[in-house]
Amino acid sequence: MKTRMFTLLALAAALVASRSATHYLIAQSAAAPYTIEMNLYDLTGPSERLDYPAVYAQTSEGVRSRLSYAGGSMALGEVVRDINYPDGRQVILYDKLKVKTLRAPDHIVTLKERAALNTLPCESLQSRGTTKVRADTFLGFPVTVVLMHDRDTIRTTHWRAPAFGCMSLKYTVERRESKDGEWAVTYEGRATSAKLGEPDARLFDLGDDYETVTEEEAEKRLTAESK
């Protein structure tokens, strides 16, 4: 249980580091359309264990979709699609339950604000605690490797690809027990495929026949489904 809890915390740290900052998400809209297939691995045991696969996609209009699994695991068998619009609006769909939730930001991002950020290099999208390590390649694409310190005991390294709006084609999460301890990789996301071009439209299906519920109700039904 302790290992599983840390895995979820590490995953959350990586997602926050790579996707949650508003200016980072906005800047992705400058990228060409793409589809990235990625596997996420728990490395806390004697050998790596696949937690779940994920798909990240973006249309030429800058609408993004992330397909993953509820609870950060395939155990529930519940696929979640998180659709994000350039102005900050969000739709989260639970396909097995046929329900969806809607989110609207306090501030709707304007075209002018997006344009001001679209020229930022990958290492500058999040300046706090971010250090450029080197230039590299991954899956044949140029990447900027950046190191981000989330706290004294957790740090993440991202292989960000400019061709994909600085999305990470790989990232690692490292942990240490104390400020002076040794770093150990505990979680890793690795793209298995990265393609430019319009993604599968099914990733962006808004589920016209799905019931719209609150996030609390969606969590309640998800919990009931897992029992």
C-alpha cells in the first residue's frame, strides 16, 4: 500500500510538473497536430511494472486530448478522456460509465495571451526550479532535457520535444528519503510512438449521449463501479 501511494504521488508530481502550469498548457497550442502513445512504469519494485498506457493528442486547432485510466491504474478498467480547449475549458469523459464532467476556468485565455507565449523555448515554459540539462533526441525527434525540482525529496527530468509543443516524450521521477540522500528513479513515462498529423477523431468525441454530472458524482459512481 505504501508503495502504491507513493507511485500515485510521484505520478501526480510528474503530471503537475509537465502539464499543470497555465502558460505551459497554452503554449502547446502552437504545435502541429500530433499523437503520442506513452507507457507509464512503476520502478519501485525489483523490476519495472507497467502501470498503464496513455495517449496524448492535439488537433490543428490546438484542442488536446489525454486518454488514460482512472486511479492511475488499469485495475478499474475505466478509461478516462480529458479534453482541453485552448481557452482553458475542459471536458472529462468516463467512457465505461457514459458520464462526463465540465470545467470552466476563472480566466478564459485570449488569443493575444496565447500568442505572447507561443515563442517560448521548452526550457522557459516553467522557469521556477527548471534547469536545462542538454539537447538530445528521442524517437528521432530533437528534445530539450530539463530538470525540475518539485521539492527537496522529489525531482523530475523531462525530454521535451519542440515539434510537439514541448510535450515530454519521456520523463523520470526520482525520489530520495532525505535532503542529503541518494536519488533513485521510481517512476518513468516513455513514449512508444510519436507522430505528427491529425489525430484519431474518436479521442475528441464529446459523448453527446453521455450524462453530464458533477465531479463529485463522477467519483461516487467510479467508486461504486470498483466495488
